[in-house]
Amino acid sequence: MKMYKSVLLGMLACAAAPALAQDDDARLRALLPQITAWRRDLHQHPELSNREVRTAKLVADELRKLGYEVRTGIAHTGVIGVLKGGKPGPKLALRADMDALPVTEQTGLPFASKATGEYLGKQVGVMHACGHDAHTAILLGVATILAGMKQQLPGEVMLIFQPAEEGAPLGEEGGAPLMVKDGVFKDFKPDAVFGMHVRSALPVGSVAVLPGGEMASSDTFRIVVHGRGSHGAQPWLGIDPIVAAAQIVTDAQAIVSRRLDLNKSPAVVTFGIFNAGQRFNIVPESAELQGTVRAFDESVRQQALSSLRNVAEHVAAANGATIEAKIPFDDSNPVTYNDPALTARVRASLESALGKEHVIDTLRWTASEDFPTLGLAVHAPSVYFFVGATPAGVDPATAPANHSPKFLLDEGALETGTRAMLQATLDYLGYQG
């Protein structure tokens, strides 16, 4: 019955998603120069996670001018704006992230970033190498158009401008989890949450969305194997943590290949750090392993993490060693899960806004996001879609990827993203024009 209800909702939505009215389309087109100007300004002045002071001020100032109820200082530099429509209706939250990356730009753009910042104690270049400048500009564009139709708008909209999506600096909290902790939904409980991301793997003019697990969960782990040191010429006098750690790495490969049901969902277990020893002829006291686990299903995620701990504990014990394990360790992101029924509704809106031929099924992406934290905090369904960023004539498969110093956003993505998010918002709220 539940499955039937989801399918029925999707079918109803597909039949009830009118394109933007002529006046609304004209407003969007007239606003594009301003959206582009915002994006270029933000691109030229990027700020690292938890340091988005200038960006937050720009956003808050614009929202106040538009008549939004504005709160600032959430999760350090986060900004929210609430618009109450003139008619009754649902509550919807829209999210854009604002932070940049410790990357020195190599695009050659006339508005390329020359900014620097401190990262892990070093001065580094700073660049919007992931496209968050576009996300912020697009959401400001949506905010502007919504404000202009306030009296005819059903329901309420919360705009969430989030800091530190790329991860808080070492020793700090940040991102969506801290926004939740700081009470982002204290006075506003959304019925749904929408988000989007520009992506180099898609051509400009297209959008992509997938029901279910769309982006992977992300968990880091740290395992320290404790042995007993000895001379390398007499290893029997010690307990070799390197041998035990190497066996943990090897045996952990069977977690995905032999313990997880890959018919259900794929997963990844990767070791990225193996540190041990100082000298060739000394068996050290300990060895350290660090890595990441990725999954698209919450039960698979938990099984992979549990199996990794099980392997580490028992392999160490078989070698006479012990472990100190944090699984997971440090930052974790849940699965970016698109509610199937809501995804059907949003997809219909995207097809209405852009044409069915420009809306595609994306492949699962093993990158991760903290966006789902927002919906999970209030038990609200969410949908996250991608907007093509690679210029026409450039193969998206070979274009510089998000996070590259040469990541180049075709600004046509600004219109596509604004049109898509606006249409999805108006349709969800039940706006009739």
C-alpha cells in the first residue's frame, strides 16, 4: 500500500506541474544579470569554511532588502531567511552552501580569485572550486522572485545559506550538523527540504536527479594497532603491529566482496593512511590506519562499519596485538537519500521548467554531502538534484572536475539552476500564478 501511494503521488505530480507563467519567466530573465553579478562577486571573494563573513553579510543584506525575516550567526556564519506567503500552504526549506576550498585558482577568468586564507596552519589560495558561489547566487535569485510574488504565494519558504559544507576546520564544529544544533528549525519545521549542486560531469542546460540513495554516506575511520617493539633481527621477542595492520587491510577487502549484499546497494572501503615505524631494523610499538567507508543504504553502511571493527579486533587478537579504534572517526555524512514520491513530483517540475529531454537520471555518486542532515533533523523528506556546469562542446567526462583548480562553470548553469529550483518550489507550494 505504501509503495502504491508513493507511485500514485508521483503520477499525480507528473500531471500537475505547469511551466512558469509568462510574467514569472520574464522576471527570471530580467534578473539573470544580477544573479551573474552576485556569482562573479562571490567567486572573486571566496571564503573558507566557518570564515564566510563577507558572504554571509552580502546574503543577509540582500534578504533584508527583499523583506525576509532574517537570522544570522547560525553555525558561526550561517544565514536563514523566511518568507511568509499571503495564502495558506506548506512549509518548504531550500538550502545553498557558501564555503570555498583551499585551492589556488587556475582558470584565467577575469574575475578569478586571488584570495588567500589559512588552512592547517599554512597560507593557501582560496577558490570556489566546487561551485558554491553559483549555489548562493541561484538561491538569492529564487529569493528575489519569490519576494515579488509574496501576496499570491501559498505557504512559507525558509532559505538556508549554510557554511562549512566542505567540512569545519580542525578542532571546530560546523556545517549542517551545527546549524541543526544551533536551532535552525527552532521556529520553522519544514514539510520538505530541497537542495541542488552544480556538477562538471553534466553538460550545461541539463539537470539530473535519482530517487533513493543518490550520494554516498561518508565515514572516516582510524585504527591504531598496538603491539610490542623489538629488534628487527629478533621479531619473536615482540608483537609486530605492521604485520597485524597489513592483515587488517587485506582482510577488510572481503567486507565489500564477500560480506555485503551488493544486489541491495554498492559500498566502498578504502584505506588511505598506513603509518608505522621509524627505522628499518626496529619492530615498532604501533601502526596507524585511516580510511573511509562509503555506502548508499543506511543498513549497508552500518554493516560495513560493524564488519570493519570485527575484522580489526579479531585479526589483531590473532596476532597477539590490540587495537584502539574509532569507527567512525571525525566527520560523518549520512546517505543523500531522495524520497521517491517527492522525487517524482520534483522531476515533473524540472521537466516542466526545462523540457523532458534536459532531465536525466544521474548515476550514483560516491561523493558525500551533509545536506541530508537537515531533513533528517525534522523527519522531512528531501530531494537533491544536480545542475550541469560544463560548457557545450566540452566532454563532461574530461572536463576539470569539481574541486579542481581549473573547474570552470558555464554561467548558463545559473539560469538552469534558478529556473529549476524556482519551478520545483512553486509547484510544491501549490502556486497557481
